[in-house]
Amino acid sequence: MTVFEGRLGSLGPDVDVTEPADLTMAAIQGGLLLAQVRRTPDQLRLALRGARAALEDALTPWHDAPELTADPPEWGGQRPWFAPADHGL
């Protein structure tokens, strides 16, 4: 699985993808709940920063990844739908 977000990285075969996915969903749900209860989006931002940090810890940077047989695709200046913009979270 490859992640595109300003830099290229990949999740190694030893990473159980359900764990980061569950962590991300828990952060979103918990952050939304806290944001509603406290009436501030800061709680959601904090939760998403934590989830993002956990995902980045699981990434293998592009320069450390095994050699690929093909060049990464060019996006023509547009991000694919699965590569969110950096919102400073």
C-alpha cells in the first residue's frame, strides 16, 4: 500500500493495516465527540494529529523503500482522491 501526501512512502508487509485503520477511525470518532461536547474544533485537530503521527510512524520513507520496477505515476498537478491536502493537522 502506498501513501501519497506531499511525500511518497509505503506501509511495509509487516504492518497490519487494520491497526492503523482502527486507530484512525477511533481518533476521528473520539475527536468529533469531544469537539461537539466542548464546542471547539481543537479537540478534533488534536485527535487527528495523533492519528497522523501514528500513520507516519508506520510509513517507510520513499528513499528507504525497496526498488520499484516502474516510476511512480504522475498526477498532472492534481492529487488523487485518496491523497488529502495538508491542512496543518
